[in-house]
Amino acid sequence: MANGFAPFIGLIVVALFCGGAWFAAPKGENQTVWRSTLVLSAVAMYLMWVITFLAQLHPLISPIRSDLRPE
């Protein structure tokens, strides 16, 4: 089941990936492009995932069942 620690665990994984991508980027004239592409892609994917995760974990509007009879 999902718990409140998942965003922090995901953040650690993304931080490790970004650190690895920083040092593993191929050397050359395009090293800055490689680094920025990998880091920005990882951060964008993490943000999309964490926003969706938190929106489902704590919804602003509770779903209302339409198949119940009013009392």
C-alpha cells in the first residue's frame, strides 16, 4: 500500500540518479547538454509522479457515489 514515505524514497532515488548522471555524462563539447538533459528529465518525471501521487493520497474533493438513494 501507498504510504507517506514514498515521495521521500522517490526523491532519494532521483537524487542518486542525478548524481550518477552528472558524473557519468560523456566527456566532450556536449557534456553540459547531456548533464542538463538527464537531470532536467529526471526532475520533471519526479515532479509529475509526486504531484499525481499526492493528489490521489489526499484528494481535495471526495468522490460522491451516485448509486445511493437519498435518505
